[in-house]
Amino acid sequence: MNVSRIARPAFLLAAIVAVLAPLRARADVGLSLPPVIDDARRGARFGDFVLVPSISLEGRYNSNVFRQDSREGRSEAGILTIRPGFKLSNPTPSWLKLTWDASVDVNFWFSKDPNAGKQGRVAADTNLRAEFLVRSVVGFFIADRFVRSVQPRNYSTNARYDRNFNHAEAGIQIRPGGALQFDLSYAYNFELFDTFKDGNRQYHEARLLGMWAFFPKTMLYLDANWRYQDWSRDKLGYRSDSMPLRTALGVRGYITKKVALDVKAGYGQGFYKSGSDIQTFIGGASVAIKPTQFTLLDIGYDRDFEDAAYYARWYTADTAHLTVKQQFLRRLELEATVSYSYLSFADLTPVPGDLPGFVTLAANQTGRRDHALTARASLSYSALRYLSLKVGYQMDAIFTDFRLDGVSAAGVVTRDYGGFKVHQVFGEITVLY
């Protein structure tokens, strides 16, 4: 058994959870680029509803499929993806507001490494939200998000971290006045891996979101979120069940017609069943600027905490981002994003009992510290009503000095490095109605 099979997913699995967790205090302030000129003509109309079916063909190059450190080698691959999907909505809702989009990826891998060629074939993503009685004093909503992701392991093997995640939510909306709204909801979430059973978990989630629009396009909000989280297998020192609580007070909306902001501040605590706990400030600030009708800049900072899933129970993340969007002739759209996160893990001195099969186990740092960097750029072109083209580049990297060493019962010495760097280039053709 190689330690490298265990250590590096500590950040990766946690990061996936953080990305897919429901966004808190999400509100539309209307600061966005106009739709491309062909959007209004797309879709089949059924009364108030518009259905836009599509099918895409994507070619992608991945420089480091198994996210290995440069000292561990790397496997590159080409990936061909066929992606059918659809979007369904009713742009002018009466008593019902519905949005539903879904897609399925069928992947074909090409690589000199036979293990890379045996990675997951099918991924899927669907997101549904229905709000009922949207103009009444009392309404309710249901929502569901399901994601099946294809995720290679962090060393060359035909085994995988392919994962199924679902967030099912239902809630009530109360609008006692034109400027006030309260959302109270409950959600059940599960995360199940095809073969990596140590990653399986479920959690119940309760949320209260109160919003007061003291100006027509500016609101004050209170967001409180509590979870009861249960891992299928506890790991001494590595993770434990918890009941994380987050509360934040914020302001979101316009300063001027061309400037919008979102500022929030609050408190978070993990309430972990065993091991050290986390009590920390959470919050952030972001500013969006629209100097012209076709230009958008978004810069911001955010602080939160998440379960580390497979090393040290939890970590805090301080994240800064910059996004630039530019549209040309209502057809061509350029988007670039850079995001940097400083990840601070709970202090942990690993012992052999944490990972069965090891006589000795040691990390070179008691407190793991990682620097995560992501850069993305894409250029999309709406060529016709029925045709859209896209090219792009993405870089994901973890920079860290963290290292985990171990000796197995058979006397095999192993070493895992925590860092990696991945470059991806892709091109996509989409046919849609």
C-alpha cells in the first residue's frame, strides 16, 4: 500500500465538497453582460416555457491526469467528450418559476499510460429549482442538484474517485411586505463514491435566509446555516462527524448603475465530535464594476472553512479572485478568472493507527499549509442560432512543502508529496436549437 494513495486527496476531496455546497445568500443584483444576440431566438416554446436542447463535442488535453508532483512523474492524456444536454425555463413566470438544466458527459480517454485510458466514462450534472406562488405572501420551493463526477486518483492506477453527490432541498418563503422575505429550508445531502467507501458521507442541512430590500436593488441579508454531518467511516485524527454552524450578516446590491457589491461578515464553528474544533470569522467582500455595457470586472475576497475529508478534519480557506468578462458584437465573449486560496489545516501528528498497514507514519509539518492557484480563460463565439464555438485554457495547482512518509508492515518505504500542477487546453463545438 502506497501512502501516495491516501494523502493528496485531503485537499482535493474537500475542495469538491466546497465547490458543490449550496451558495449562501445568493442574490441577483442584475450586474451582468447582455445575452448574446442569438439567445432570444433559441429554444422550442411550449406556452410560458422555453426548452433549449443541445449536444456538444469537446476535445481536451490534460497534462497531469493523476495530479502528481513533478518528483512522482506524470501522465498526460487527450479526452474526447460527447455532451448532450438541455435547459428549461419560463422567462416570464406567473405562479411558478422554474429553471432546470442537465447534461451528461461520455468520455473517451487517449494516453500512453493504460491507466489513464481506463478512467471514468460517464459524468452527469443536473440542477432543478421550482418556486411556487412567487407573487403571494407565502410560497414554497423545491430544489435538487445532482453531480456525478469523473475523478482519477492521485497516482497512476485504473482505480478511481468517481463520485455521486446530491443536494435535495425544500423550503417555505414568507413575504410579509414588499421589501421583506424570509426563506426557511431543509436539505438532505449525500456523497457516495463508486469504490472509495472511506469518502462516503451524508448530512442534514437547515438554513434561514432573511432579506430586506431597503433600496429597490440593494438588500440587507442574514444567512444562518447548520448541518448534521455523518461520515460512513470515522478516521481517528483524520476526520470525525460534526455539526458545523455558519451565520453571516451582509449587504448586497448596487452602489451606482455600474458598481455593485456584496459584503458579509459572520461566525463559523465546526462542533466536531472528536479532535480539535474550529471557531473562526467567516465572510468576505466583492465588488463588480461594469465600465461599459459589454465589460465586467469582479474582484473579491472570501473566508470560510470546510471538512478536509482525509487529513486533519478541517481547513480554513482565504480566497481572493479576479474575473474579467468582455463581449464583442453581441456574439464573441471573453472570460478570464484567477483565484488564489491559502489553506490552513488543523494541526495533526499522524500515527500508524490512522492508516492501517503502517508501522511508522510521519508528516514533515504538524500544521499543513497549502497555496491553491486556479487560472481559467475561455473565448466563446455564437456563430449562428444553432451553433456555438468555444476554446479555453485552465491551470490548477497546489503549492506546498507538505510531505507524508511511511513504512509498511512489509518494510516498504513510501513518500507522498502534497503538491501538483495541471494544465488543460480544450475546444468545444455545440449544436443547439
